[in-house]
Amino acid sequence: MISCTGKNEQNSGKNATGDSILEIDENAKLRDSLDMAREYMNSLSTLVNEVSDGLTEIKRMEQIVSAPSFGQETSDKRDQLRNDILLIKNSIQERQNRLAQLEEKLTRSEANNKYNEESKKSMLQTIANLKQQLTDQQTMINDLTLRLDAANVKIKNLNQKVDSLNVVNTSVSTENRRVKEENERAKEEMIKLTNAQNVCFYAIGSKNELKNHKIIETGFLRKTKVMQSSNIMHSYFTKADKRTLNEINLHSKKAKVLTTHDKQTYSIDDVGGIKVLRIHDPAKFWQYSNYLVVQVD
């Protein structure tokens, strides 16, 4: 009897160690996925701003060419305008290349959970919108080049390596309105992307409630394990925003956090005999998981 008991305790220890290794491995994968998502979002944010600035610069040059006094400009100013157009042309090509590389990386990346999949779709949609805006910029540059040629302004090598584009004849006021609308759409896309990156979920319940909703898994002589997000019942969770979720009333005299979070980033305080969870550092608190599970008694 003593020998059997010792063997069971040994196996239990092995299982606990195995579970811990799996949990550490999953946390590492999730951490890498979040870091990559932040890197993609930062790159995309930079491109949104650059594309918006490019549109503004093209409009500035178009207004110069459209001005009645343009024919009286000095050769130095005309040369400066030629150089500005060449820079814009090269910038458009460079941004198209960066977008193509980012799109390829996102397409090849694997989504670890539903949240990352939604974020990936949002970023791909933003990339598609930016590609269209860059195509429009190419059309505007082509139109501006033709108008400069008509004014006998010689711009060397401007048309090299540029595909034939349809000339869009629109008024300055219409172009200004379109620039404004495109800027607003870009801002809306960034707001959606930022909001998606800050979504989090939390569930509070007794041990039996959490187990019945397939959020945790328990067993005889086995450590309580929080299930992966792909297997749990999401309807039991409350959706929230990491930026504004600072305090959660747990409505219980006892409570403990089951998911992995830095213990230095939160506290469980007693307020009138009821436990309240307070998050002191949201960025570090959510860095390992977007899910919070609290067991109460």
C-alpha cells in the first residue's frame, strides 16, 4: 500500500510539472504573438501618417501649378518643384513596397486565438485601403506631370518606370474634399485597429461555475488548469477595454486569480467585507493574456 501511494504521488508530481511546462510554453507563444501584433500595428500606423502627408504635399504642388502666376516663377522655384515631385514619386513606390511586405507577413502569420484573427483581418483591410490611396496618388502625380509638361517645365526622368495611368481631371475643390475624406477614413481605421488591440475579457465565478462553463479543468490530485481560449465558453465572459478597466467588484468575501498575470500589477482589496480587484498597471497586467479568470467562494 505504501509503495502504491508513493507511485501515485510521483505521477501526480510529473503531471503538475508537465502542466506547468505547457502553460509556460503557451504563455511564451502568446507573448511573441502580441509583440508581433504591436510591431505590425506600429508599422501600419507610420504608413497611414506618411500616406496622409503625401496627399497633402501633392495638393500643395497642384495649387502652385494651378496658380495664374506660375508662369512667372523663377527657374530655381521650378527646379525645386521638379525635385519635390521626384521625391513624392519615389516615396509612393517605397511605401507600396513596404505595404506589400507587411501584407505578406500578415498573410503568412498564424492567429493563436479569435482576438488575433480579428486584429489580423482589420490590419489587412487597412492595408487594402492604403494601397488604393497610393494608386490614387500615382494618378494625381501623372496628371500633375502632364500639366507641367504643358507649361514647358522640363522634368527629367519623371516618367521613367511609371506605368500608364488614366488622367483624372477634377477641380481643386473636389480634390481637397477627397483628401479630407481619405484622411478621415484612415483615422477611423486606426481607431478600429487600436480598439481591437485593447479588447480584453474577464470571468468571475465559483469553482463549479467555472468548471461547468468549461473555463477551468480539475481532477483528483490534479492542479486546476485554465482552458485555452479556443475551447472555453466565451458567452460567460464579460468584454471590456484594457484602457478603462481599472477596478472589478468581485461580490465575494474570498477570491483568487487563476490566469497568469504579474502579481505586481494588481491587488485584491477588502472593501466593506467584499473583495475588489484593482489593476495598477494595465499594460503589464494584460501582457501575457487578454483573458482574466477569478475564482470566488
